[in-house]
Amino acid sequence: MAVRRPGFYNQIMLPDKPREECGVFGIYAPGCDVAKLTYYGLYALQHRGQESAGVAVANGDKVQLYKGMGLVAEVFAGDQLDGLQGHLAIGHVRYSTTGASHPVNAQPLLFRYVGGMLGLAHNGNLTNVTELRSMLMATGAVFQSSTDSEVIVNIIARSAQNGLEEGLVKSMIDIKGAYSLVIITENKLVAVRDPNGFRPLCLGSLGDGYVIASESCALDTVGAKFIRDLQPGEIVVISDKGLESIQVLKPRKRAHCIFEYIYFARPDSIIDGYNVNKVRREMGRVLANEYPVEADVVIPVPDSGTAAARGYAEASGIPFEEGLMKNRYIGRTFIQPNQQIRDLGVRLKLNPVREVLNGKRVVMVDDSIVRGTTSNKLVAMLRECGVREVHMCLSSPPITNSCYYGIDTSNEKELIAAQKSLEEIRRSIGADGLHYLSLEGLLDIFGEDRNNFCTACFNGSYPIEIAKPKDTGKYSLE
Ligand code: SF4
């Protein structure tokens, strides 16, 4: 396992964003170099987690694993993939809920159980992990990591005396919360989506084989053809017998994470029937109708605000311009050696284009504000370029509640919209105007599917009951 000094790599340069916590990938394709294809699949999912990466490959006899801390290209910078030979594989990219890096929490996890070897990669958060871990420990279980994924493996292993499928079916009754899983044994690839379908998971074909991925962009990258999204509560088992689908639990109320469309997912992905880029553009159009302003130019905060800014420009007739240039070579992770460099913050990532901005009234479109620590710097940067008015438009409703289903949105006490009124936020970021997309406006985009989404971070309506610790209001697995 490759190990990097903990904390060496820090969070994204624009830190005022919710953090996604994983992407998963699986492939069953005899005759293909499954390790390399998994590597490319993870590359396409890198935006979902930059802290660690791993690949597990099986050849019918054994499962081999390599994982480490860092980006996919860093973990597999040498010839590690050459040693991973087989016809099926799973992979994982991860972001943890805490700032520090923990090599022991990198995935896939690999264990021996009664049926042989079992590797697992997980996207999501369990809501009853404390209860399950205590129950397992009381009966002698030991844990190497602090992840809820290891709890899932233990629950499956205990229930799998009569086969993995039966173990999975039983486990899905005990496990509560958000989980999209890929599982590997010596000769089977298994994919599981929780009964609410919080996190995305889709299925594709590659020749006679199959591919599973968090997002369809990973299928495209490896040349696989999109077949469909997994249904909430579905298990898919792929082996030399072909593909078998088991609808284990009747889907509960669908609760797809609506933030996937706002920020997390790649714009070229199609998730549960909706192209992310198209949805973002529509968000911008709705914003323009909800908040029409007299302005000279619409600019995005790149990249996640770009599609919505284009939508705003199209609907309002105000010209779209790239007023902020992104340094594409910093990437999502970035070496931040000391406080002085950290304080440069936004400037290292985004540079204003004075020629576009000077003397203008500007609509600046971003996807969301979490703590409000970046927006004031962006507004100040625009003012330094001679901008006359800044209207900040967000393509999400105000985030007023924490997420407990696999996204790090911060403690409620740190969420600016939970603590301040709209006017107070506007003043604190120094904008002339501020508008958030309304929840109604957001849901209208999805028409008759409007009730199929989790919107808890906007309205506190949690699809699965959660228990918040009384002291901090924060629910953490680590
Ligand atoms: Fe997504 Fe928000 Fe629901 Fe979390 S609470 S799953 S971020 S919509």
C-alpha cells in the first residue's frame, strides 16, 4: 500500500463547498485488462474523492488489492497495475469526513469470510452505524478502520453462511442509510443500491462484459454502453452465469441526492434519467426568471457555476462572459505548505479578467454557499477590477441543514444560511444583490419526478431518521 504523510494534501482551493465522499467502479470483462480499465474509470470519477484510491482485481482463484493515499494517478504512478491480473475488478476513490488522511480507511476493503475473499467499495453513509458497530463489537468483532464500510462488510460476512447473495439480502434489512456498493469475490462482481437510491449507481455493457459506476461518465471513459441506473433496493450479481438482478427490498420513497445535480456530479453524466449539464442550465434559466436584474454581463464561478450561468444568460438575454479564469493545473487538491499560502486562497485558483469586468454590472453565478468563506473574497476581487455592481446568484436553495447521507456539508452551526438572514448574508459577502434558487423552482425542473429527491439540506426533511449527537449537532463516523 502506498502511504503519504497524513495531511500533506489538503482540501480543494475553493473550500466553501460540500464535499463528496466517494466514487465506485466495477467491471466484469474476461479478455480485457480490467485493472487498467478500472484505473481509467476511477480517473473519470476523480471529482468524487481525491484523498485515496484503490483497485482490487480477481482472477477466479484470488483477489489482489492495491490502494493508497492521493489522486488516482499518484497512487498508481508506477507499475502497480501490472501485478493486478484477472477478469473482474472494483475500484474506489475517497474523500473522508475529516481533514486528515487515514491510509487505513482507503478502499476497497478486502477480507476473508466464510465463503472466501470479499472486497468492498462504498459510496454513502450509514445512519445506524453506531448501533451496528456496538452490536458487532459486543459479539467479538474487531475493526481496523473507522469507516462504516467495514461495518457493512462485517454484517454481510455474518449473514453469508448460505452464500453471498443471501447474506446481502439479509444485510440490507439491518443496514440503514445511504449506500451504493461494489463488491468483488474471486469470481463475482456484485453491485448494491440502497432502497432510497441516495447515491447514484449505473450499469453498462462492454462487449460481453459489464461495468458498474457511480456516474455514467466513467462508463463513457472506458467505452462501455450505458444500460440503466440500478433501482433503489436492487442487487446485481455478475458472474460466468451472466447478470442476475435481485430486487431485494421494495424501493422506499426514492430520495436521490439532488446535490448531485447542483454540484457533485460531472456535467456529462446522466443520473437517474437526467443529464447533469442540462439540469444545471435549467437551474440558471429558473434563476433568471426568479431574479431578473439589470446587468451588463453574466459570469460563472468556474467550473460548477458555468452551466447555470449560461442558462441565466440565455433566459435573460444578458451576455455570458468568462470573467474569472481558473488555473486548471491546481486541480481539486493542492499542496498548501503554510498559512500564508493558504491565505492567498481563491486567488491561486481564480483570476479575474479585468477587461471583461471593468465598469460593468455583473451577475455572478455559483452553485452554492456553504459557510460563506469564499464568496466575500470573490466579490472583493471583482470590485478591485472596477465592477460597478455584483449580483450573486446561487443555483441552489440556502443550505440550512447538515447531510447525513455521505456528504460533508459542515456542522449546522457553520452553515451561513442556518445562522444568518438573506440580507445579513448579502452584507457579509459584500454583494449588491443576492438570490438563491427557490426549492420549488429547483424541483419544478424535474416535473413529475419532483418527489423523488432528497432535499434535506435545504428543508430539514430527512428521508431516513437520523440521530444527532446532542453536544455538537455533528454526526461523524470518525
Ligand atoms: Fe444530498 Fe442534501 Fe440529501 Fe445530503 S441532505 S443526500 S447533500 S440532498
